[in-house]
Amino acid sequence: MEQSTVGEGPVLVTGAAGFIGFHLSRVLLARGDRVIGVDCVNDYYDPALKRARLEILNENEGFDFHEIDIADAGALGEVFEGARPARVVNLAAQAGVRYSIENPSAYVDTNLVGFGNILEGCRHQKIDHLVYASSSSVYGSNIKLPFSETDNVDHPISLYAATKKANELMAHAYADLYKLPTTGLRFFTVYGPWGRPDMALFKFTKGILDGKPIPVYNRGEMIRDFTYIDDIVEGVVRAIDRPPPLNSDHENKNDAAVRTAPYQIYNIGNGHPVPLMRYIQALENALGKKAQLELLPMQPGDVRATEADVSRLVSDLGYRPQIDVETGVARFVEWYCDYYGVQLSD
């Protein structure tokens, strides 16, 4: 990927020890960007996996890491002051729809207070562009498919989704008040090597290898816009390099994703959703072993289907997802077996 022409300072990546943050940091470093990584390395899932990611990033001289919580305004302010980033990518968040039902306070601290601190850091340092993670969960129980950036997203069905919608609103306020260019990315079901152990692919893989039943919700009648990590990162990098302009005269005044402020929202998904059972079949094929399915009802906060309309990201930024689920799942299994020392039987 080509060197960015936006900003001459480093890129501050929060959540750098996380799944997407790790992969993004590697790509930015590979193309010559300096990366300031921030992560609190909490124990929401195995910190050893996060430390292993950081070991790889720390091999690059262009990477500088700060182990802090973005909810700590003082510590984050010091990083902004010392690093003076040109661009910021906020991927630090308390993730997980179901976890938000049981542990709401964690989401308030990181996703709301922490994001407010990020916005303040960006405002005071007058950065060129803030890109931040939103989520497909903001679409809540919408039934019109595919999900479009112009759809109403005022009815979240989890606190996690509500905090992501709040981030979009907070970003718009700062874009409008302080002319801070902001781009929100609504991620759709990201998967791939170095993924999160709390996500389905990780759990399914471990369950199948251990010969245990895997929980399949809504009795398998679900559709997801599974998006491979490399495609996600390509879209994020394209967004970083294209800050939204100050639109003084836009044509569609009813378009919620286009405003007079330097503000933009994009769906970032594959655009070709697949049934959950096809995803599981791809995993069975990659592992060479059949899954035992525990068919369960729908969980609170979950939805039956997601599908991203990525036409805006395609037309504005030239985004083109490449990886189908069979290829992506096989790559995940290859990494999983290497990382955990699993020997698949012939």
C-alpha cells in the first residue's frame, strides 16, 4: 500500500494490542508510517494474546507503545502532547454485545468517557483526521437489508450499540463545532488470524477440536456479513488517508451521513453476507472434522441478519473486499494451529 500523503506526524492507534489495531498497525508500519500505540491490555480476554501481538509490533523501530487506559484523561493527554500525532485511529473500546448486558459500567468508562478524552486530545492538538470504530450493531433490529448509512439508527438493542451510536453523535458535534475531520467506520463481523477469543470463530474452532458441542444460536438460521481482517484494514487505511472535506453545499440535505461539518460515516463490510451454517461448514472443511451443533434460541441483543451496503465506501475510497469465507476461515485455522501448536489429523 502506498505511503500516505496526509499529515507528516505519526499515527496514534488506540487499541493497538487488539485484533484490528494490531493488524492496522502492522500495515501502517510496513508502508513507513510512525505508529504510537495505546492499549490498556485488560483481561476481557487472554492478555497473553495481546502481549504476543505487541511483541511483533515492538520489533519495528517505528512503533512506540504506551500502556494506558483512554478513560484516564491525564495519561492520554500526556501521550497526545508528547507524540503530537497528525492522525488518530480510535479502536480502543469495550467490545461485545452480550458482555454489555452484564457489565454496563465497563462500556460507559471506555466507550463514552474514553472516547470523549480522545476527542479532546484531537481538538487540542488540532489533528488532521480522527478515524474511529463504530459498529454494525447500531442498526439494531432494523429489518431492511442491506443496512445503509442513510438508515435510521435510533433504536439500539444493546448498550454496546448505544455507545457506538453515541460516539457517532459526539464525533459530529466536534466536527461541527471545531471543524475536526472525523470518519466513523461501522464494522461488520470481522474475523481472521490473531482474532478475539470471545468471538464465534475462535469458540467454534476450540469446540470442534475438543470434540465438544458448539452453541449455534437461532438454531443456525442466521446470516452475517463476515469480513476478513485484511479487507477491513485496507478500508481503514483508505479512510485514514481521505479526511472528509468541509461540505459547504451538499446536495442531499436529508442524508444523515453527509453534513456541512467535516464528518463521514461508512459501512465497512464484505457486502456479500453468508448463512452461519456455511461459515461453520468452511470451518469443518479447514479442520477436517465435523462439528457437534447445540442448536439454541436467539440471544438477547442479537439479530438474525446483517448485510452491509458498502457502495459509499467503494465510490468514495475505492474499497474492494477480496476474501471469501472459505479462504478467510482456512487462513484463520492455519494461524490458530500454528499459534496453539495444534496438529491436525490427515
